[in-house]
Amino acid sequence: MIDNRFIEKFKALETPFYFYDFDLLRRTLDEVKQESSKYGYIVHYAVKANANDALLKVIRDAGMGADCVSGNEVAKAIEIGIPREKVAFAGVGKSDKEIRTALENDIFSFNCESIPEIEVIDELAGEAGKVAPVAIRINPDVDPQTHEYITTGLKDNKFGINHWDFDEVGRRLRSLKNIRLTGIHFHIGSQITDISVFEQLSLKVNKIQEWFVENGFHLEHINVGGGLGINYEKPEEEPIPDFKSYFKAFHDNLELQPGQQLHFELGRSLVAQCGHLISRVLYVKKGLETQFMILDAGMTELIRPALYKANHKATNLSSNGELVKYDVVGPICESSDTFSRGTLMPVAKRGDLVALHSAGAYGESMASTYNMRDMVRSYNSDELLK
Ligand code: LLP
């Protein structure tokens, strides 16, 4: 999965670090563009998945827009050179400062999640002498069949506006003068591997759109968020997710009005498979019934296993000896700092390089310095081959 040319380079580098394969990233972006442009769909990259500067530049060069969830992400997207008219700003708790940043930058859309937020955006836009383009994030109550911590579109989730509030929202939209309704927005969850979930979402969107049409609102765009999952178990078999079936599910089920644009906000599916967390074995230690492989990378670099019991496939890049069962753990003072248990891997020794795969999304962007560790570094294939 990782070319030998890179493994040779890793030997001289201090671990742990993220390694991004930009060749795979570019091929993934090409595939997305090819499949989405068949239907004229517009794709924004969900910056939260990975805000690494070099990676963002590759995404900018592919012509993607940006989906941001903080004022700093909005500022970063614009600094990198993503056109402001392709920047959307979502999130349940936008602060006044963040709203002002976005207003100053004349972004494409504020994806609004509550009536009080709409009122604040109206007020701040008035102060700035602007009319803010607003899309209403709607909670469609569709079960994405994924981990409860990354489910966002059920009626008891904190995200979006529920259908019983539509009349009230309609009244505000008609009366407030400094906002302009441009669209509706949805995002039901992440790591969704069952395509029929997107078919259900499309059918729900059709129903919801009817309400807006009946109430005299014209929607320029519909944004269906992100959520397409990736193959964590066998990344080598599926380095590029099935974008073809994904976009087709919307094309076959979601009814657009004439001239209406369909937008997407993909994070994980664009960047997960191009990223690997590279670490070294510090110690191999005998436990009661198991052997611990203690890495120099831990939950500070990759928190997903501790937080969601996520599985990231591990490969020993330095050994192909006989297979032994290991509990693969990090150095942090928490029992949850465990990458996997009872994993069959080639016999390991101190100093072996170990890669944790499918780590390009929500890896580096969720890293911390807990235990006063250094913030994780990163390298990409372009710079290592220079
Ligand atoms: N749009 C909105 C409004 C979102 O909240 C998200 C992700 C996305 C788009 C991008 O979703 P994606 O295509 O990446 O599924 N930290 C978790 C994932 C949290 C996702 C949050 N929202 C993880 O490591 O699995």
C-alpha cells in the first residue's frame, strides 16, 4: 500500500508522523470530479477532515469548494486560495466573531442551524451593511446506520432545524431584511457505507423541498452534506470509494427544480485513504495472555480508536516474519490508548516501522498534545520525492 521508495525515506525520519500519498489523493479527486460533473453537481471539501496546508492546496488545485465549521477554517480556506464564492460556513454554535469573519469575506453560504442563529446573522449583517446568503440546515430524521457519535440527522440530535419549526422559520425569513434564503442544507452522519441511506435522504429532501415551494420560497441550491464511508478493513482493495454509485443514488432519486444546483460536502471519502500514520515500535512486552506492541504513536496522534473504537489497519513495514498476535498500543497514560487487540502481525522488534492506514481523515485534524507531547508532524509524497 505504501511504495518502497517512501519506506526507504521513512528510515531517516523521526517518528511519529503523517504521510500523505498525493498521487492517490489526486486520483481520488479526479474520480470525484468525473462522477459529479456527469450531473453538474458541485463538491465542497469538508475542511475539518484534514486542514493540512499542503493537502488543502492539492484540493484547491482540483477546483473544490470548502465546507467550513469555524471562523478559522473559513479564513484558512480563503488564505489557501479557495474562491470565497465556494466557501460554506456550517455549525450549530457560530460565535459573533466567526460570523463577522465570514461576512467580511463574502462567502457563498451560511448554513444556519437554529432560529436564534438566523436572527443573530441578520443583526450582524445589518451592522456590516450586507445581506447574508443563508441556507437552512434541516434535520431530516434519516438513520445513517453508523456509529452513534457520528450520527447527525436524527430528530434528537443537536443539529439542524426540525420540520415542526418550519412555519416559524418561514415567518422569520420573510420578515428579516439582512438575510436572503438561498438554499437548504442536510448532513445526516459520517462513515455511511450503505448507499440506500442516501436514496432515503434524497426522497426526504424531495418532500421537504415541497414545503418550501408551497410556501413561495425559491431555493437556488440544495446541499446534501457529506458522509460517504470508506473501507477501513481492507483499504488496499478499495483505495478510492465508490463515487459512481454515490452520486448516482442522488441523481436517480433527488428531484431538482429547473436551474437548481446540488452541492456536496465530502470529507473522509476524499482524504482518508491517502493518509498513513507512521510510527516505530518502542518495545514489545509480554502481558498475561498477550504481547503488547508499544508504538511511539498514540491517541494524541490518532484518537479515532479511543473515541469511536475505530479500526485502522496496521502494517509492520520492516518485518515479514512469522505471524504473532499483538495488542497494538500507544504510549499515553490511558487504557483507551489502544489501536487494536489480538491482531495477527509479523513478529516485531524495537525500531520496526509500523503504519496505521486510512488515517488521512480526522487523524491529524483531531491530534492533540496531551501528556505534553509534540504536535504530530507530516510529510507528503511530493516533498519526499524532491
Ligand atoms: N458536512 C457537515 C455539516 C459535517 O458535519 C461533516 C462532518 C461533513 C460535511 C463531512 O462529513 P464526511 O464526508 O467526512 O463524512 N471525527 C469523526 C467524524 C465527524 C464528522 C463530523 N461532520 C470521525 O473521525 O469519524
